[in-house]
Amino acid sequence: MDKIKTIVLTCDRYHHVTNHMITMYDKTWSDNPFVFRVPWNEVYPDFMKDKWGDKIDLIKTPVEFKKTIDGLTADLDGDEWIYWACDDVYPIEIEPERCGIISDWVMNEADDSVLSVSFINWENDLENNPVDEVEYEGLRLIRKKSVTNQWQHHFWRVKVLKTMFDCLDEPKDLAKEMDYMQKEEKSQKFWDLIGEGKWYMLDHNAAIFGESTARGFNMLLNCAGSFYENNLEIPDQFILVDVVRIKPNTAQWRGNIAETKNSLILIDLKQKIEERKLIGDGI
């Protein structure tokens, strides 16, 4: 299977979140085609290189968002396919065979007019009234009529990612500021890309994704649970909260719907984490 460069938006502070994301791709899709391009700023993440070897490519960049993207894509042609993967999103479940077929189509069959492909049938895209579709190896891809879910994980051409960030100013504080920037006139060039090429999504969901953090310092319940289940240490900088966020909105996590709260699970999880720490201290 051809290797696909995966552009990861992260920084030193969130390398443990990035490591969790890569862990979940390895767990849910062990033969995935990705080589993760992970930026580092001041502290080289030896623990990630030791764990993942040539599965990751560590690239030194400035900490700023826009400069990070520039550094990760500087040597790439605008028409090259990448997999766009913010560290704040991770896979919970993946259908490896179907996602492998889609990856193969992207790398070997998609013509130059295709700009984006997603494993997910995004629920807010259902009203798009697809203008055409593609069938490949028994799977059906639907063409979209608008750009949606741009912060989720997708196959993109490099020029799509670069255009999105070229339209943004550097956030002064939180990454969330970029959501508001995308509502400004300056970002129209990015939204207009829907008319400059074809954007496809699978006609069903071949993956379920979870959101990792909120506001930079809160770790969501579903992510904290995944850290625990995979025996990963949760950095002290994060506050565990009882919020569950998963995508698409039709999915569930431990019986909880996509956007919900569950204080009882959080209490139980915190107790388990503390018990594990005590066991570790006693060894």
C-alpha cells in the first residue's frame, strides 16, 4: 500500500495527545498507510520516535499555527495527496478493509479534479443533494456540494490545506479563534474550493472519531477513558471533564450519545486512574 504523508497540527504541549491519536490509528487500523508528520518546537519528543520509528517524521517548526503548517508542507507539491489530521481528533472505531479501499482509490484512481475524500457520511451533509457519485470496489462515494467539517480528518490535496490557513490570521490565544475567522470574508477563497474540484464522502460511516480536548486544557471524558484503556499517562496539565464528544453525531460511546455529559463515568475513571498510580508507586 502506498504511504500517505499525514499532516498533524500539534505542538510540544500536546505531544501526548498526538501520541494517543497515533496509538488509536495503530490499534484500529494496524496496516494504515500513514506516515505522520509531527511538528516539534523546543522539546524533541524522543518517546514518540522510540515508539513509532519510521511511522512518524518529526519536523522542527515554530509554535505558531500557520508557521507549523508551512513547515510541515514546505517540500510538498500543491497537488499531492495528504491526510489531514488535527491532534484533537482520534479514531475510536475504523473499518480497516473499507478505509483501505478508499485509500487505494485516493492514491491510485482519483483524477486531478478530486480535492477531498472522507471516510464519514457527515450527517449535516445529507441535505447536500449529491451531484454525482463514484463506485469503487463495492463502495460508493458521494460528491458534496459544500465544504464541511474542515477540522476533522480527511484526505486532502496539499493546496486545500494551504489555502485554508492562508485565509486565516494567527490566533492570539486559542485555536477556537480560527473558527470565527472562517466566517469572515477573508476565508471565502477556501469555501470557494468546492467549485474548483470534487469533494467526496463515503455513503456510510466507516469510522467513528472522538474529540480529545476543549479550550486547550480540558480533556474530554471519552479521550481520558481511551488514555486509560491504552495505558497512557494523562499529563497533569489537563483537567478531566465529564463531556463526551464523538463524530458523527449518530455514533455512541459506551451508550452515550455524541454530545453528552456523564459524571458517574468520570468519577469511576478518576478512581481507576488514582488506583493505577498507587500501584505504580508501590512497584
